[in-house]
Amino acid sequence: PVPHDIAPLSAAASEALFARAKAVTPGGVNSPVRAFNAVGGTPRFIREAKGAWLTDVDGNEYVDLICSWGPMLLGHAHPEVQAAVLEAVTRGTSYGTPTTPEVELAEAIVERAPVEKVRFVSSGTEATMSAIRLARGFTGRDVILKFAGNYHGHVDSLLASAGSGLVTHAIPGTPGVPESSTELTVVLPYNDRAAVTAAFETYQGRVACLITEASPGNMGVVPPEPGFNQFLSETCKDNGALFISDEVMTGFRASKQGQWGIDGKHEGWTPDLVTFGKVMGGGFPAAAFGGRADVMGSLSPDGPVYQAGTLSGNPVATTAGLTTLRLATDEVYDHIGKAAETVKEAIVESFTKVGLPHVIQSTGTMFSVFFTDRPVRNFDEAKTTDEAAYKAFFHAMLDQGVYLPPSAYEAWFLSSAHDERALSRITEALPYAAEAAAK
Ligand code: PLP
């Protein structure tokens, strides 16, 4: 049983490392969310991970609900993935030539996802950046449409905020992005069909592509309303634009066939281009974009649109990804789905008991919790979440050995390694954390 007064875990070694890190790295981290700025406190420096568990440099153990922000579908240090990677490393780590595992991983992706050809890159950011270049090259058009609250990596033209009018070009989302990089981007409210129609009217004959998270997970999980992706696909087609479905987060995660396996397959539409990352890299830097053979045929060296990468299709990374996809059977998704149900039920029970407002939203095996009392369909509604309550909740969970994403606007990730022992740690911690958040 967990003590009612939750004592903070020792973080002395993490604190010392954080101080050293801050001296040599901006904010002490290599990706901003890791710095705990949204929740305060000291980020835990992780020494090792196995299955569903993380161990930090102070020796504290946590159940991991981040799973490297999605990739670790099978949990950490899965014995078969590890063995395949160790074997691959003995044969060298990068040749700059074509290799067998990249062909096999491409075949595995084409078999599962609605794409005919894929090209490998090293991050999701590169995947979306390249997909947009390809869409512009293929269509000969320049305008791109995206949705507010959808994250596609740190591509200049996609780090854009909505402009002043509903359908006007976007403004840079960060210093360092010139206006010229976002003036061809239009940012629209998510799940809003009228806004999409209006944008296509305003920019008639100029829209190269519309890019959307297949089911947004970067403002918390905000699924497309039924038929929304189908509407986007059809509207793009009617207007000669390409429909880019960003499955970097949902791909091989929300279901075996990603978000497309949840809505596309039965609604009967197929994206023109899809971006992948996270799970398909098995915990290594590997990502991809793919799609229609004729569109992919515009890519260098078959076609005129240039794209390349020294480490693209890296043999160790593609071996990790291939082994992960081979092990990601129906049973794995069933297990993660059931584990998610267990956690969600425990959240509802413990939050209800203390009167803490909550809305849980899911797509397939992915879910997140909004600390609000109304359904969330877009970015403005996501922002109604109570950040202060999340902060208290986060730390109460952390001190009970559960590592949640250090931000209120993230999906919670589980793996096939989240067994009864790991789930019990979560369900036992929840009532106390809910109480701390309700204060
Ligand atoms: N697209 C989506 C939907 C993502 O969730 C992310 C990362 O979280 C990216 C793109 C960018 O991927 P990466 O961080 O590998 O550059």
C-alpha cells in the first residue's frame, strides 16, 4: 500500500547531472519537453530500462507511461529486438549502400500500411518535411494546409500558428522562422469541415497538400470525428491536392495498421502520402514517408524531386524496426488495448471519487486524459485542461514510481510489457494522485 503522505523520491544524482547538463546544453536537454518546464522539478536522468520499467540514476524505479514518446511498443530492451540489434552491430553499423534489412522493413510497411512505396529517413521531422517537398514537386503548387494543435516535427513551414483571419496565411510559430517560410502555410481549426472547404475556395488551384495527424496526439488525443479523414481525403482529391496522413505517432501504435486501420480501411479511403516514425524504428532514429507509386516516382533518383540522407535506412535501425514490426502481432495490440482499459477505468474511478473533472479520449490503443469537463475536438478546447491540477497529479504519480509525460498535452503510452505488476503500480498510485490534484 502506498503511504497517504507521498514522500518525494530522492533525486540527488539527477539534480547533479541536470546542473552539469545545463552548463553544456541549452536547458540541459536535447528536446525541450524533457526539461520538466511545464511541471517543474528535476527531470529524472534514466540509467536503464527494461520492459515497462525505468530506473533513474538515483536508483528509483518507475513504471514508464512515456515509452520514449511512442516507439517502445514492445517495452524496453525486448530480448529479441536486443539480440537482432546486437547481431547487426557485429556486421558494422553504416555502409552508405543499399542493404537487406531496409528492403525487408519497406516490405513490412507496404504490407501493413496504405502505401505502395516508402523512402527511409532518420526522424519524423525529416519525413514530413520531405513529404511536403514531394507534394509540392508533384503537383507544381505551393500552398499547404495544416491544423492547429497538430505537430509534425520542427519543420519551418509547419511551425506555424493561425493568422488573424480564419483562412489567411500563417504566422511563424517561433523566432527563427521567417515570414516567407509560413506565408504559404494555412492553419485551420481541427475537425472543422467548413474551414477546410473555405481554405480550398480561397486558395483555389494553389493547394499542393493538406497534412494532418491521422489522429492528433500532440494536443492530447483528439480523434477525428467519424468521417473527417474521409472528408479530407475526398476534398483533396476534388481539388487536385494531395492528402498527407501523418502517422508518425499513430503508425503501428494506435492499431496494427495505425489510424488508417481504424478509420481509413472501413471508410474506404487511402491517403496519397503517409509519414511514419517512432514504432517503425524500434527505438532507433528511423522514420519514413511513403504513398502512391506515381507520387513516389517523382522522388530522386526516379524523378526530379531531390531528397537524400547519409544514415537513411541505417542497417541497425532498420533491423530494430523490422524485428519490432515482426513481433507486433494482433496479441500485442490486444494486450495494450486491455492494459489501456484497465488504466482508464482506474482513472475514472479515482477521479470521480474526489470530484476531479476529467475527459479521457482514445483512438485504438492510444489515449490521453484531459483535466476538463467537456469533450475536446480541437486545440482551443484542449487548452481548457487544468494545467495546475495536472502538475500536482504528475508529481504525485512520479513520487509513487509512475513516470507520466511531463506535459498535460500528451498521449500516455503503454507497451506489451505492461503486465499486472506494472498496472498495479499505476492503479494503486492513482487515488492518491487524484486527491493531490483535486486539492
Ligand atoms: N509527426 C508527429 C505526429 C509526431 O508526433 C512527431 C513527434 O512527436 C513528429 C512528426 C516529429 O517526429 P520526430 O520527433 O522524430 O522528428
